[in-house]
Amino acid sequence: MASIFTKIINGDIPSYKIAEDDDNYAFLDINPNSKGHTLCVPKKEVDKIMDLDEESYTKLMAFSRKVGLAIEKAVPCKRVGMSVIGLEVPHVHVHLIPLQSMANATF
Ligand code: 5GP
């Protein structure tokens, strides 16, 4: 069965899209840690970050960095934190979270 993120990428579940390229898709988190909290997801469905092949991993990180740099310009914050958790959704995703202070770094 397709993951919830594959359904989002395919447009079967609505999302607020931030960016997309051939391999990756970025959209706002439905339950944001802070305003602008974004998830970057490879279109290829793989459960864990450690299982991504080298090329997909490199592309995901480069894509996430680009999106993070754009968020840093668009959202007032001290910095954009990047984190890979993946306990809830078994489809690799990078969290990009605009941070004002460590007080809202709850992940
Ligand atoms: P993790 O798997 O890294 O623990 O967290 C998964 C993240 O995906 C959570 O921050 C959660 O709010 C987000 N999420 C789960 N389901 C949906 C959804 O249907 N749409 C969006 N936009 N985000 C989701």
C-alpha cells in the first residue's frame, strides 16, 4: 500500500506544495512545530533514511538545503533546523523547521 506521502506526491491527498523537482517533493507539515515547518520527501518510496541509495540521499540533501535556504529568506527566524526522524510515517522525509530559539526546538 502506498504511504501517505506517496498519496500526497501523487495528488491523491491535498498538500501545500513548497517545491518539487524530478526526484523530490516539499510541502508544509500538517502539524507544524513552527510557521513554515516543511517536509522534503523523495518521490521514490523508501522507509528509512539509512536505506536510501547514495544518489537519492545526495539529491534529497541538496534539495532540502535549497528549500531550507528559501525558507530562511521567507520566514522570520534565527535559523532553519534540519532533522530526519521518521517514527510516524514510514517514507523518508527531512523536516525543515524555522527556529526562533531552542525553546521551540521540540523535536
Ligand atoms: P515523523 O515520521 O518524522 O515522526 O513525523 C511525520 C510528520 O509528518 C509529522 O510532523 C506530521 O505532522 C506530518 N504528517 C503526517 N501526516 C501528514 C499529512 O497527511 N499531511 C502533511 N502535510 N503532513 C503530515
